[in-house]
Amino acid sequence: MDTVGAFLGPMLAILMMAATGEDFRFAFWIAVIPAALAVLLIVYGVREPTAPRQGERRRFPVRGVELSQPSH
């Protein structure tokens, strides 16, 4: 998704600039829309994982058996 956005964003900006007679202000105001949506998604859609309680031990996410297996 990041690569697609990095490719399509500038392409859309070039097309918008060509269509509007190189109106930079219009292009930047249109660019505010996805930026605002991204901020709203982060603010209202992303939740922090719950932290372990004080003194609670967490298991290491990688087990020794997994390390000894050959990679594919």
C-alpha cells in the first residue's frame, strides 16, 4: 500500500496540476483530504495494546524450537 501510494500520489498530483492550469493551491487543498482522513483514522481507529500488569511476566515471542528449524 505504501508503494502504491508513493506512485499514485504524485501521478494524481501531476494530472491535477495539468487539469487545473498548474494551480498549486488547489492541488494542496485537495491533498489535505487524504491527510485529514489519515489523521482521523489514527486518532479514532488505532488502539494501544494493553500493557502487562505490574510484576506480570511476559513470554518471549520466539521459542527455541523455532530458532533451530531451517528457514524456508
